[in-house]
Amino acid sequence: MTDPLRPNGPRIIAVANQKGGVGKTTTTINLGAALCELGQKVLVVDLDPQGNASTGLGIEPEDREYTTYELLLDEADLDSVILSTSTDNLHLIPATVDLSSADIELISNEKRSYLLHDALRQPAMSRLDFDVVLIDCPPSLNLLTVNAMVASHSVLVPLQSEFFALEGLSQLMLTIREVRQSANPGLRIEGIVLTMYDARNNLSQLVEADARSNLGDLVFSTVIPRNVRVSEAPSYALPVLAYDTGSKGAQAYRALAAELIKKYEKHAA
Ligand code: ADP
Ligand code: MG
């Protein structure tokens, strides 16, 4: 509670990119696990009806009784929706396919953009004492993603190291600007992280050069390599840090977590 880096509750970070398959869920799970290794208490919010973060953290659909759907639309208590995972200090609010109708149901709700914001600020939050909340967004710029951005302090954008990677970025930035103007003026871009990087592939290097020249300091120095252990880990219901702790993927996510924490320390100084 007296942590000077965290004066007002947990840091809330939306992991967003409207493209599917760019590494949002993988980054949420493994950055979360890496932050836990550094002593942080982390909550992952699965905001994707596909529920991949829930599956990847070992929570089977039949064990997802209360989910982000109930949190958003039935005003469920935080205590009733938060589950532990096999990683110490890594907790989860799971999602199921039920969430796919939420986008429509939200439209008629007058607090439609603020439901996640308000849910994550329930009084129970201070007792739960999380350091970081990571929100795994769906592959869309829909109301769920807007809820994540309104609820968050910052947006972390995974960018797949492939040809059209930068193309969707202007739309994403536009949405961030709209959210700043309408609801959350303090929303920052936490950074852009290159994922599935293949150092032997010229294209990866071109995308990296392009991203760094266009986006400068917004791009994390850490790059996440394409690593088969990263893609195998979810089928063992584990972060790659637990599945193969010495793998290149695990090391990269540790480096990303360290870079993130260092940035916060610099800001706090
Ligand atoms: P998103 O959540 O953006 O849709 P995912 O995190 O689910 O993307 O990643 C898409 C696919 O790519 C998954 O099968 C995942 O296992 C795989 N993947 C993600 N990152 C890596 C990586 N660094 N190396 C190898 N495979 C990866
Ligand atoms: Mg995903």
C-alpha cells in the first residue's frame, strides 16, 4: 500500500490490437507471469469471448462460473469472479463465449463505456492489493475494447513482425485518441512490442526498422522471438515461463517485464 510507484491502486494496462493472432493473449499471460516473478501481484482480465487467456492459464470452461460477463453486465462482486491460477500471484477473471453478446447488450446501457472502469474500482480492489491488471482485449475495436481503454492507464500494443503489421495501427491510435477525448484523458500508450520476431527473416528486420523509425521510443527495446515453446505452452495450460523456464520466449518476456518496471521506476523518480 505504501509503494511509491503505485499511489492509487494497481496499474491497469489494456493489451490491444484489433488484428487477431498478433500475440495479445500470449503477451498478457507471459508478461503477467514474468511480472509475478518480479514480485508483483497480477490480475489478468480475459475480455475476449474466445477465452484464450482463460484456457492458457488452465481454467477450463466448466470452471468459469462467474466471468467478465457477470462482472460487466450483472455487477458481480470482484471477489466472486477472480480465480487463482497455477502461477503464484497470477489471478484471472475468466471469459466464455457468453461475452460475445455483451458487445450488443452494452449498446443500450447508458454506462456502456464505463462498466469495466467501475468494476475494477470496486472497494474490494484495494484489499485485493494487485500491482498490475492486464486486460486481454478481443481482436476488434468494439465496445469491449473501448471499455478496456476507458478502464486503463495505458495501452500495450503487440505488433506481429510481418508485412502488414503497421497497417492497422492508425485505426488503433484513432480509437485511443477518441477515448482520450471522451472518457479517459490520461490514457497513455504503454508501448509497442514486436512479437513473433524471426531474426533470420529479413522481413522481421524490416518491420522492426520501420516501427522504430515511425514510432521511436514507443517501441520496446525488447523483442519477442518466434519460439515454438511459446506456442506449445497454452496446451499445457501454463505460461511459457513455467512450461520451459529457460526458453528464448520465457527469457524475452522476463526482459519485457523488467523493461516495463524500469520505465515505471524512471517515471516515479
Ligand atoms: P491474439 O491474442 O492477438 O489473437 P495470440 O497470443 O493468441 O494472438 O497468438 C496467436 C498465435 O500465435 C497463437 O497460436 C500463439 O501460440 C502463437 N504465438 C504467439 N506468440 C508467439 C511466439 N513468440 N512464438 C511462437 N508462437 C507464438
Ligand atoms: Mg487473443
